[in-house]
Amino acid sequence: MAPYSLLVTRLQKALGVRQYHVASVLCQRAKVAMSHFEPNEYIHYDLLEKNINIVRKRLNRPLTLSEKIVYGHLDDPAGQEIERGKSYLRLRPDRVAMQDATAQMAMLQFISSGLPKVAVPSTIHCDHLIEAQLGGEKDLRRAKDINQEVYNFLATAGAKYGVGFWKPGSGIIHQIILENYAYPGVLLIGTDSHTPNGGGLGGICIGVGGADAVDVMAGIPWELKCPKVIGVKLTGSLSGWTSPKDVILKVAGILTVKGGTGAIVEYHGPGVDSISCTGMATICNMGAEIGATTSVFPYNHRMKKYLSKTGRADIASLADEFKDHLVPDPGCHYDQLIEVNLSELKPHINGPFTPDLAHPVAEVGKVAEKEGWPLDIRVGLIGSCTNSSYEDMGRSAAVAKQALAHGLKCKSQFTITPGSEQIRATIERDGYAQILRDLGGIVLANACGPCIGQWDRKDIKKGEKNTIVTSYNRNFTGRNDANPETHAFVTSPEIVTALAIAGTLKFNPETDYLTGTDGKKFKLEAPDADELPKAEFDPGQDTYQHPPKDSSGQHVDVSPTSQRLQLLEPFDKWDGKDLEDLQILIKVKGKCTTDHISAAGPWLKFRGHLDNISNNLLIGAINIENGKANSVRNAVTQEFGPVPDTARYYKKHGIRWVVIGDENYGEGSSREHAALEPRHLGARAIITKSFARIHETNLKKQGLLPLTFADPADYNKIHPVDKLTIQGLKDFTPGKPLKCIIKHPNGTQETILLNHTFNETQIEWFRAGSALNRMKELQQ
């Protein structure tokens, strides 16, 4: 067949029409649906092409893949200001995905908007509320019983407002999206920070807060600061024990947890073709840990193979026709360029306590001895949204089979989390699950489980120093089991399996030997496994609920006495005055992630009840005044007490307050509760050295002021006993700093400048009290 561009030229001459009209004709002829579940919602490569051509003509330069997809979804490609790192883009995403913990607040906000239906295809995925305790089936039954009220709310809200509903047990949101909804060139937003997983299928998939999802579901253009583009050129090829996970572990070590902030990481180069589609998804998924807006790979034959295997050969064929728009232009410019030679890359393991502390597996044992980290591995955990593909399970099973052949089982406890019902059913059919059980593993439910702290861990007591190794993506203090002394390391599933067999961080499977039950030494061979099953995937149980065509009789009930769900009340509008005499609730010392601000684990059950979940506000943050967590001074009583209690005291007595934070404040999860809670309890501003992208946006959406020190050293000028006055709000304009007067107890004052990134639209959110309030004003 002639190349697409040549075919277009011939049709142009024959029909006498512009190029994008021809593209439209071709797309209409194909009429390819976005997914099997939405047969009347089509892929619009014609519009993508049209917008790219408009922008290319304006910018007059080669475009990166990220730019093609992002700019291809502009609301106004002809008039939109486009400057990387500066301008705010107004975009039209193709779809929205929400996991159950964040969907509760997102749907409550959508209900408050008064709109009858969502404007774009949207889905809810039940994966966060299932606690790992006894094993898959038992844990799932328990979760359905405990969370019945929440699941019923999400199912009925989905049915009422036109949102597809994936029932508990269906799998982790990102695996479901990869199997069913992601495709090359899609712009998808999801209310989970690991939404970038879809970049493994060539899409721009971005994690957001619930309020952003509400905007898109309401049909409002979604705003995103025009991202910079970091290029990662891959050369060589993966082999041996080195896996796709090692690529992102290496990149995380280079860029650190904030090195990707405000940028899309775009992988390219000849090494890409040595990575499977699900391996690319692994790399993009964990890109969230470097603060990146998202990550993406160019469309290639590995993606085509995956699309075909998951029943979407029609999408692959259409993508082939438009491939020029699904890869970067030759000679395109990256704001930063990193090169990784896959042939030289060694297996890595990152941690503890931060995902950017990178070590080669061969060296981590010596480092652990030097640092005093526990060498004995108590638990090895594989799976999660990052590493639960068929290939991942196959490579782990390949390691397990070798150990079993020599009579060995795991020295450490060992758990397996399938990424989806389809993966679970297929690895059961093909024997992988039984091999891993024979090694001593427990197969958990198709859910997030221990990765997000949903783990009823019994083998240690809180405060007991221990080590775990996981194939997860995040390893902040206390994240997996709420024990601040658990040293969590992240690595590939096959390395986790090997280390769980050996039981120690000092084991290097590339060079070290194990001893079989016969007393003979043997070395594990590098695992090899199929990237996709030879037979078709087994879909397992049907766990999807279609929204009905007619939802007029559908009711969504929220009991006023519920402890799990609570309808939202509008936040108060700005009173038109500067913020005088703000009390400092806490001055945070060091790392403060969204886990520190709004803990997960047992608190997940309150994600639909704002007042109840606000009782976990900043309980993990370290107070610089005393070096303790969840202990702050009440400025009125002078007594120390829990952070939420002190905030409630201030709210009750009409005392407005601020938080002072350090670098990269709010890194980690997309949970908007970390913004809703301080707003609910009386905060007016969060002042830090720098913010993580999603959290900064979430704060703006809820009518708060995320501000940064013009001079980071000014962090040291503020003390917890001071009061602050923020001036300049009457003349609040984009790019203009605000004044902050620091009032010390001894009567002296200092004035510093505070920067912000508000644009005109976001300033309107602040004045209205929240983005949702502003939406309602515009409706009126």
C-alpha cells in the first residue's frame, strides 16, 4: 500500500479538498471505536492530524511525539499561545479514568455541578479498597462486604451519569486501561498518579486530581502548563537479568524525584524495539516517581502486537495509517537529553524510603551493611500496576521453576498480585500462578493491595526494623505497611523472586550461587518468558457494568448519617481582602509527600467523607519545632497536640492558618484530599520552596494559594510561632509576586516575596472559593 501521505496527496488532487478533509474521509471509512465497551465513540485521528498541521505551520519546526499528541488535542490550535514551560494550554482529552478511592470525591463534585451526564467517555475502577490479608478470594469477599456502601454509590453514580463501572476484582485501573482503553495518540486523564502507564501504548496519559476530572467530564477545556520535553535516547538492547524496570530505576537515579517536574519524558532511539509493550508501560508508570507530567513511547510493532493480542487489531491498523503522527519528527528538540545504553544497563534496586536512591543489585548488599539497613528480607512482593503483566509473571515463574527443580522454596514470605482479572485467569490457565504458589507464594486479589498500604501485615510489630523488596513503584516511609521502620526497596519482579528465594539483600543472581536440598550449588539462569500468551488471553469473569442508555429512573443515595460518604458544601468565597495575621499550623521539615499530608491505608475508607478523612491531615509530616510527627503547638493554648485537632481548634475560633513546606511538597499520589482537607479545616495558603505538579494544581482547584519563596533561603526566616500577612491579593495578577510580612513574637517584622504560577482562570478559582464554585457561577 502507498504511504499515507502519498495517498492523501493523490486524493487531494482528485477531490480538490484540503488534507484534513481527506483524512476525515479515511477515518469515517474506518470508523474505529475507542474500545469494545463504547462502540459509538470513535478514534479521531483526523482531528489530531488537522490540529498538528495547524500547529506545525505556526511553529515552523519539527515536533516531538509529546507535542504532536498534546498540541493535537488543543481546544484552539490556531490561537493558543504555545511556549514550553510557560503558557497554559487548553486541551480536550479523549477520556477520563478514575479509581475508586479518588472517584468518590470526583463523583461527589460532579453531582454538585448539577450536570446530567458526562461529556466524554469515563470509567470507574474498583481497585484501592481491597485489603491484602488472607488471599485473593477471601480478601475480595471481605472487601465487598466492608465497602458495600461505597461500591453501591459508585455503581449507581456511574449508571446515573453515564460512567462505565469496573467492579471490585476486575483489576488495577492502569492494567485495565492498557488492556482496553489506551491507544497510540490518545489523551487520557486519570485520577491516579500512575496514569502515565498508558504511555506504553503511545498515549499521553496524565494523572490529575478529581476536580480536573470533573472539568473534563463537564465538557470544559482542561488546562495544563505547556510541558517541557525530556528525551531519553535508548540504545543497545535488553538482555539477561536486565528488565524494563531497570530503565526507569536508572532514570530515577539520574533525575531524582523532582527532576521531571513540568516535563514529559519521551523515550526514543533504536533500543525501544527491544522492549515489550507492557515493559514500556512499566517504564512510563514509574515515571511518576520523578515528578514527570507523563512519559511516552513512539508507536511501533511491539504496540501493534499487543493491540492485536488484546482484541484491537482494528486500532493497530488505523494507527499504521497515521503512524507519522505517532512518532517524533526527525531533528526535533528536547529540553534535556539523557542516553541509556540498554546493553550496558545492569539490574537495579532502589531505596529505601525514596524511589530515586538507585543501586545496582550487585552493590546493594555492601551499601546496606555500611548503612545499617537490615539484610534479611522479610517479604518479597511482586505485581502492582507497575509490574503485573503476563511477561512479568512469566519471568518470575521462570526463576521459581529453577529453584523448585533444586528443592528450594522462598526463605522470605512471598506474595503475588495479578494486575487484572484477565492476567489472573491467564496465568492460572498457563500454570504460572501454581508455580509461584509452589515456591511459597500467596496470590492476592486483583487490586492495589500492599502497594498502597492495603496490607494487614502480621509478621512484625510497628516500630520493628525490617526489609521488604517489591516490584512496586513507590517506597516512601510507612507507605506499604504503616511501619516507619520498614525499609522498602523497589526492583523488577524477577529480582524480587530471586531475592525472596535467597532471603538476603546480599544475593546477586548474576554471580552468586544457591545450595539445593541435595547439597549441590547452582546458579540461577537469566529468566526468559513470552511477552504475550501463545493462546488468546483468558478474560476470566465479566466484571464490567455498562451505563444504561436511559438513566432517568436511576437514583444515587447518600445517607446524611453515613460515615463513609458525605455530600459536599461549597467553600467560602474570597472576601476581597489581604490575608492578615495567618497562624502557622506547622512548619514541615524535609520530605512531605501526599502520604504525609493525607495518609492512605486504613484511611482509604473515608475518601468519600471529607470531614472524617480530615482527621488524618498532615499526621505524617515532621514538625521542625520538635522533630515529631503529628505534634504541633496550639498558638492559643501553647499546648502540643495532633495536627488535625489543632487545625479544628483554629477553625472553630475563626483563626485562618498556613502551612510552611520544604522542597517538592506534595510529591507522590494524585489524591486531592491532600488539598481538600486543609481547605476544609481553614487553611488559606501553603508556602513552600517548591511543589509537585499535581498537588499544586489540586490546591488551586480548591481555592487555596500555593506559593513559593522567591528566595528559597527565606524558608529559614519563618518560625512556627510567627504570624504572616499576605498582601497584594486585590491586585492579584499572573506573574506578579505577592508580599509576605513575617511578624515575630518580639514585635519585629520582615518582608519577603512569594511567587506563584496562577493564570487568569486560576485566579478566578481563588476569588470564587474553588474551581467548582467558579463552574457554577459560569453556568448561571
